[in-house]
Amino acid sequence: MRTKGWIGADLIFDIDADHIPTPCAKAHDTWICSNCGAIGSGMSHKKCPTCGEQKFNETTWPCEICLESAKVEAIKLIDILTKDFGFSPGELTVGFSGHRGYHVHVESEEVRPLDSMARKEIVDYVLGIGLEAEFHGLGERAVDGARVLAGPGLDDLGWSGRIGRGTYDLLLTASSEELEKIGLRKNVIDTITRNKESLLESWREKGPWGTIKGIGTENWRRIAQYGVEKQSVKIDTVVTTDIHRLIRLTNTLHGKTGLKKVEVPMTGIEHFDPLKSAVTFKEGTATVLVSAAPQFRLGNETYGPYKEQKIELSMAAALLLLCKGAAEVVG
């Protein structure tokens, strides 16, 4: 083994719902502190609120919301890889992992020799690390002797256009609470809310920058910076930079669900349903004693919630519960 050399590796991205904050987590995910046994729901804390320990035993479940969130991130990543990096769809393969996320592979001779540091640069681009909106077109310019605020457009290339589209999406969908979280004052939020339609309409020309009095350059910078966050892709950074990473093969079973990894078509990915396409063991039933499980769907059937219940289930549903450690087979 010592005489063998490293030849190369595909560029791999792992998108997992574990890295995406979703409202459904509190309904179906739990954590237990490895030190004191404290129990909580949702995503685990960085430190146990009881003892300060940083190690947890987590149980996560795939549901419609978190799987859809992971799919949205995969679509954003594909868009960046094809439009910003110039990879052709034929150089990309996308797969549902079999649990709560997607794998995206770039299979090109151009990327295989890249070392970890080069892959880290790609990661930083995908995450939007270190991006400042003022370096992508946002700022005051002299026009006919006057200082005018300008910013990136929706059709600009690279991150300039992504900042513009992220800003548009924020103005289109953000609630007052969301605008408050990014540091905007109430009077600014009220101004944006009152002028929402005209701000959105302004994108037909030069965008909303400076069109409404009372918002100001610094507030537009905050909004644009949040646009970066909306357009960035939530990936597992360690997987992409690790040139020795082993990735699950297509059509193999995931040990946490009993679902299989399946290839996802590049066209029509929006309509891909992993809870149908990845189901195996479609025949037969099994009787299991379920300790606790949230409601979940496999195929066209919805199961649960269960609590200390003996029940006969389809083989696929029983296997999922067994893999999650939430049930045991009974006679």
C-alpha cells in the first residue's frame, strides 16, 4: 500500500438536511446528551444546556419538509456548477443518498487532480464565504454630477446576479420578523412593506437601489448580504475537501433507513420523490413493537405516529423503524 500513489478524485458535494435549519426538526428529531442524558427535540445544541458537553446521540427522520429543503439546495448547487463553473450537465451526476440528502458528483478530468486547498476554494465560492455586496456592484456612483445608489441586476453573471436574485427573493417573501432579524429598524421595515410592489417592479429597469427614500445605503447592504445567504448552498464542507472520501454507491442500502441510494434525473429533479423512488422491500409485512416514532411516509402510505405499540407494517416501513432503533421484531 505504501508504494501506491494518489491518482485523483471526483469533485463531490454532500447535501444533508442535518445542515439545514427546518421547522419540522422539532417535530421528528431528538437528541440525548452523551454525558448527562439530557433530552431535547430539534437540532442539537453546540453544547448541552445542562452540563456543557458537546457530544450527542441524535435521531433524525426523513420527512417531506426536510427532504424538499435538501432538494432545493441541490438545485441551487447544480445551477452554480453549470452556470458559474461551466460544467456541462453530462459531467454531473446527482443521487438521493438514501437518508436525508443528495450527493452531487462532478466527473471531469479537469477536477480530479485538485488538492484539498483547491477544493476548499470551490467550497468557499459555493457558500459565498467572504462576499461583500459592495464589491459586486452595490454602492454610490456619480451620475450627471449626482451621487446615485446602484446595485447588481438579476441577469448579472456570477455572484453579482445571485446577490440581485437573493435580494429580489427577500423582498418578495420576507416577513417583518425576518427583516428585523437581519438588523433593519422598524421604520425601515415599514418603508419596505409599504413600497413592496414598487420595489419589485423596479427590477424591470435598474433595480430597487436608491429608488425609495428612507432605506439608505447601509440597510441595502444588510439586505444584499442576506441575499448572499439566500443564494449560498448548504453543503457538508468536509466531504468536498476530503480527497479520500468514500461515497455510497448507487442502489446500495442506507443503514439508517433501509432506503437505497438512487440516481436522480437532471431534468425534472423538481418532481423527484425520494420517498417513492428509493423504497425497496416492497413486498411482505412484519410485526414490530415500536417504542416511539413520528409520522412518516413511504410510497403512497403514511404511518404513525407510534408510541409503545405492537403493529403489523409493510416490510419497508418496519425496516425503517428497525434501522432507526425505534422498533424490534416480535412474533
